[in-house]
Amino acid sequence: MTCLQLFRQAGARTALLDCLDPTWSDVDWPGSKGYHTGNYPKVGLEKPGCLQRVPRQYSRYGLPQAAVSTALSRLRPLPDLVVVTSIMTYWYPGVLAAIELVRSIYPKVPIVLGGIYATLCPVHARQNAGADLIIQGPVEDESNWRRIWRLLQETPPQIPGSSHARPALDLYPEPGFSILLGSRGCPFHCAYCASDILNPGFSQRSLKEVKSDLRPEMERGVKDFAFYDDALLVKSGTWLIPLLEELVADGASIRLHTPNALHVRFLSPKVCKLLRQAGLTTVRLGLETADFSERRDRKLCGREWEEGIRNLFAAGFRSEQIGAYILFGLPGQDPEEVVQAVNFAKRYRIRPHLAHYSPIPGSRLFAEAKKYSPYPLEEEPLFQNNSIWPCFKGGFTWQAQTYWKGLVAY
Ligand code: SF4
């Protein structure tokens, strides 16, 4: 979406095809899980050969291929360029299928592939995706921007706007929810996380820029806003606190959600009170482990946890609004560590959520993951799928799944 916005600002006419957008009237969409999250239509697929022994269903989610094909075929005028994004590395077969479909409909139109898979697995993407150009990192990076325009055999215009492109949210006709992104990257550099690779460094937008995304969406009647920042509470004085203060002063009637974990160490009484008053409804925290002396990161200590949780409850948040992510299936991790973290969260009246580990190429923990996993993680991104528990001893089984589900029940 940010890519589209940049092209629009550069004078291009754009069209967005979001295969997870539930506003397609002719597609039977399953009910939402609440606050416009999930579920999506899915179709069961034949498992790739290398996953035959994994006892799970293999499916593709989103719009049926026929609906996508029809929409693309009807587009007039024909596009000069198709830009495909990608998310999880192990979802690449869907990306390849999308590119193949586009190619079959517009054989002469150049295709650019970007996004997370393209950034983390560029060699694999170059060898397999069938795109004319693979870009790594944000499209507003000078070199990416130039390469795209060179592909079109045009002189690149000046990159419009600031170093943070804004999402083209207005292209959604009836948005049930919207997203907010006021920063990129995270200063904590955890060894198991992709943030550092996808967005090296930590940078923030201004209050004015974030408001220019939020206000039009509020005026369109959107009630649910999810922050996508990796480090929302870092340097919160730059834009977050002033924004929350404005929302409170205006008496805005919206719900805020933080699906990416908040840093508990920054949950001061003031921040908690403002978040609560401004409408924060879904609170997710990065606990990861209860073993504070042997953590794999530097983002939290026991005292900060105690204080942060106390401040959340003192601000009026209810137990059922708060969940904590706990890392599960790390290379060499003793499952007892996970059990202890689950029980620890429950003692504080916080719902535990297992965050299943996905080995991320380029992350500092990837070398260790390769040692522990029985799968060739580097050669085949399908094995980076956290659903197969690639580094958990014994891998995924339904019996183990039942045990862990029962343990986290709250
Ligand atoms: S604190 Fe969270 S977002 Fe930041 S690097 Fe660690 S896991 Fe990633």
C-alpha cells in the first residue's frame, strides 16, 4: 500500500487488488473473529512434496483464484507495471502463483516483487518467482525506486514525500478497520526477530504525518485502528503521546489495538492512562520468557514487568484485554521454560499467547536454528513455517498441540 501511494504521488494512476479484503460481494466470506480480524476463505491444496510427512492441512487463504483472474482481466487500461508484495517467507508458493497468473493475463507487463519474502530470501525469489525485478527493503529506498523506473525505461521522478511512505488507505472502499504506522524498526535488535533486517535502525514519522492517516479514516467512520509499529512506545513523546492526548481531548470514539507487542518497560502510569483513555482495547505484551536471568534479549527485566502490569491495571485495563506473547519452539529451548512462562503470565491475570518461532534468514538466531532443525531451513523457505514447529524437538503433532492448547487456556 505504501508503494501504491508513492506511485500515485509521482503521478501514476494505480489500482489495488487486496486478496484478503472482505468487501467482495460475490465471495462468501467467513465471519470475523472480532474487531474485523480474520477469518478468511480458504481452499485446501495438495501438500508440497517436502511437507508430506507433516500432519497438517495445506491451504491457500483469500479470494478464489477465479475471482482474482476475472478482476485482472477486466482492468482497463492495461497496466504498465504490476507490483506484487509478499509476506511470510514460507508463503512464497502463493506469491509465485500470483505472479504466474499475472503473467498469463498480461504477458508483456513487467512485474516487480517486493515485501518480506523478497527481502529475506532474495536468491530464492530470483531463482523461483519469475518476476522481472526483485527489490529488497522499502520501495522508497533510493536504489529500489530507481531500479523500478529503469525497468519502465523512464527517468525516475523525485521520491515524493518523506522517508516514510504512508499507506494508501483510501483505496479501500469500505474499510472495517485501519492501520497506523508511526515508526519503522526497533532499537532492541532481538536475535530471533526480523525487524532489524526489514527496517534497520529506528525512525519515526511526525505527529502531523500520523494524523494525516488517522483523521480521514475516522471521518469515514472507521472505529478500529491497529498500530503496526514494532516499537510503538519507544520515544513516545515524538508523536504517540501528543496523538493520544488529542484523541482524549476530542472525546474520539475509536478502539485502538496493538497486535505487535508493546514493550512492557515503557508502560509508565502516564502512558497506560493515556492509552486507556484514548481507547486501547487489545493489549499485547512482549513477555517471551519468565526466565529473566537467561533471556535471549535485553528488552525486559522482572522489575519492569511488575511495574508495567501494575500500571496497566491501575489505569483501568481489564484482564481479558491483556495478552502476553511467549516464545515457543526456539532452537534448543527446554519446553519447561515455556510452561513456566505460561504459568507466570496467568499468575498476573494475563492471557498467555504462544508465539511460535519461525527461523528468519539473516537473523542472528538463524545459524543456531539450522543446527537444531531436522529440515534444510536455508534451501527451502517452506521449512521456515512456524506451523510445523521447525525447531521443536519431534516437530508438530496433534497430540502435542492439544497439550499446549490446554495449557494456555485461560
Ligand atoms: S523488541 Fe520486539 S520488535 Fe524489537 S527486535 Fe525484539 S522482538 Fe523485534
